[in-house]
Amino acid sequence: MFKQLLLPVDISCGTNQQTLKAIKTSVELATAYEAQLHILTVLPGFGSPMVASYFPKQDLSKLLDSIYLKLRQMVEPHIPNDLNVKLRAVEGTPHQAILKEAKRIKADLIVLPSHDPKRMERFFLGSVAAKVVERSHVSVMVVRPDRD
């Protein structure tokens, strides 16, 4: 059923409960369907014209390399060796970059960790997950944290 799974993660959140649950869910799905798992992190805002004008292009490349290494260190302990996984770090607006990556890899499913719904700013500002769900052309699974 699923051959290409996309798991976007925010490395600034670290391996919190929501991220760990989304990783575990993605690994289980990829294993069950013998699918390739793509794990993506997005560096927001660095390439905007205002910010980019202060940094040489090679600085963005170095920063993305550093972000990629952090992503790898964050997820590797939770990924079985026999699972086909691709990691990628990109720059952009998070929901747009996620949708672009889903299209690029021809994703069958996007698995998103949710954030804590108790935080008021998420209610007023909306969330990356809501924008991805609203605009995605493929199925999206939002992994909710366990209730206490």
C-alpha cells in the first residue's frame, strides 16, 4: 500500500515524546509495507532575501550539512539497520518544503508528529501539520502524543 513514506521532523524539538512516537510509527509502517522511509528536516527562513543577503551561499551549505548531521544523530538510534532510510535537510518555509519533498519523492504518505495542543500560540498561529494536511495531495497521518 505504501512505498514511499515521508517523516518531517523538527530537530529543534529534539527527540521529544511526539517526535519519538512519529519515528516509531513511521518505522513500523515502513517495515510492514517494505517501504522506503524519507526523513526530512527544514531550516526555516535562512534563504529569505533579507537573511540571505547577510550570508554567503557557502554558509547555507555548511549550515545544512551541520543540520543533516544533527538529524542523523537524532534518528539513527531509533532506525533498524535493515530499513531503507534516506535523510535530508533543506531550507525553506516548513509546510512548503514538506509538500515539495513529498512531491519530489512521490510520497504515498506523510507522517507528521503533532505538537502540544495545550500551547496557546499553536491555537492562534496554526501549525505546520494543519497546513500540510490542508494542502497535501497525499494522505497525511498526524501522530498525536499519548495522553497522560
